[in-house]
Amino acid sequence: MREIGIGIIGGGYMGKAHAVAMSVVGAVFGTALRPRLEMIAASSPDSAARYARDFGFARAAPDWQTLIADPAVEAVIIATPPDTHHAMAQAAFAAGKPVFCEKPLADTLENSRAMVALAEASGVAHMVGFNYIRTPASQFARQLLADGEIGRVTWFRGEHTEDFLADPDAPHNWRCDGMANGNMGDLAPHPVNAALALMGPITSVMAEVETLHTDRPGGRVTNDDHAQIMCRFASGVLGHIYSSRTATGRKMGYAYEIHGTRGAIRFDQEDQNALWLYKAEGPEATRGFRKILTGPAHPDYAPFCQGPGHGTGYQDQIIIEAKDFLTAIHERKSVFPTFRDGLAVAQVIDAALTSARERRWVDVPQT
């Protein structure tokens, strides 16, 4: 094993999560590369110094350019707002350094495409941060589908629902401005990523996008609150995706239901350590969904705990991401989800926005 110097840009919610993940991933998964928290950059030198002290970094950078240029930083994690991603990734790839970028890949479809071109031309490892699809339960769901356990798939429904802006009297804040901070930039990419991972490419969409609470104390809302997307997959299957930040009572409603000719699958992130499986077999009187508790027999579970049903949590998803990123660097191969996978999500979102604006079905580019 050898050490690898990690630089993280951004010390907020996700910056901290990635710092914690890189601190422990070697012990959890026994990775060939052992991360060293080398440098962190933030919105100001003072903030960077505070994060360096709190998270255990060797040094704080005065700005992100200094972090990327530093020879001791061998891989870069971008955990900043989407409108900064393109410039940071461009600099990191120019320096020949692997990049992990939080979702969404960029603030615009044009920048997403440019980032994919930069990543693939660089020849270094690159990943985008879709953490929810990495739970042991969802990885197991992908296996069941690949193995044909529920027969020919006939329908998909996915959602990501939360209620942090359900109250119309909640004050205007930074989430209320800019498309990347709205539902379509913040929440919708997750169920779209799930749909692509579980079902394959989406070829066309029909969508409605709405701002439910247009005015809040302190300002007018300039982005969307919720959206529904009807979709057609390349397989021919119909699907539906709903995302919302105004879904009263929902805290982490990343969920999906998949019907097949011989069974069905259900999952809800609020109960992330369980997968519900229905098999159309045996006497009708004994048929029904059965709850499968995740355990060491399921992907990426055993390194955390040897006890079935004991469960994994949100931070563990980020640790799994860290393991995958280090694996991609060490083995010099692409690991899902790459920047191109992030672009696929961006293309569906862009097509959905076009559909809502023009009120028609829109084809999704397959690039």
C-alpha cells in the first residue's frame, strides 16, 4: 500500500463528509491507496484554516488554485457550488490529477459536456458524487435486476422527496435562487441517476416543473420546488420520476418501485437497510413482499459490520464512494459513476426542463 495526498475544495456539509470518509476508508476497506489529508481550501483562508484544524488536514490553502497546483496533492475532491466545478476540474485535469466532483456535474449542460471532454482527454480517474445508489440495498437491487430475478421489467417509479421548504412561511435563503440550487439541480439528479443505474438509458421525457411557493419572507423564489417526469427507457419500459423539496413529512424520500413479469422490488432510503422483494411464485395465499435486511451477504456491507440487520448509514455511503474513487485511481480504470454518467443525468434534466417549458415530449441525447 502507499499513501496518496488528498486535497478537498470546500469544507461545508459535503467537504466534511469527504474528509471523514478519506480519514477512515483505508481501515474500513483495506484499500491499496491510503489517503493522507494533505490540504483543504474554502471560501476564505480563515475558513480553510479552521477546517484544516477541525478535520485533520496537514495544511490549509489560501485558495483552490494553490491546492490544485501543490505537488503533494495527488487527487482532488470538489465539494463546492456547481458553478465552480468546471474551472476547478479543468485546472486539476491539466495538472494530471484525478478528480471526484460532487453532483450535479456542473451548472449548465454545456459545462457538463466540457468537463466530460476534459476528463476523458486527461486519462486520469474521475467520478461524480451520487452516493445514494451505493447503499448495499440498492447495489443488491441492481444485482437482482441484472440476474433477471423479477423477470422482464415492465415499469419504474422513482422519487426523491424532502420537506425542508414545505412551509410557505420559511424564510427565503440561498436555496431559493439559481437553477442549480433548486429542486431540478439539487434533488432531481438523484432519482434520475437511480433510474439510469437500475433501468438503463432514458430516451424521451415529458415533464412539469413548478415553483409551489413563489414568494417567501425576504424575497422571491427564482427556482423550482418540485417536478414530475414521465419517461421512456431505451428498453421500451415506461417510467415516472418525482422530486420535491416541499413534500411535507418526507425527510429522505429517495425511493423506487420496479415491476417485472415475475416479481417486483421496492426501496425507501428512510429505511435504507432494507429491500422489499416480491416473487410471483408459490401458492397465492403465501405470496407477498418480503423485507430483506442488508447484511454481510450484500455488496459493501461486511467491511462495516459483521452483523446482519445492524445497518449502515449516510456517512458510510460516502466511505463507499471514497473506496471506489481510490480503486479507480489505483487500477487506472473507470468506476461508476464517471463524469459521463454525470452528463447522462444532466441531459435528462435539461430535456425535462425543455419539455416543461415547451409542454411536449422531448428526446434525450444519447452521448
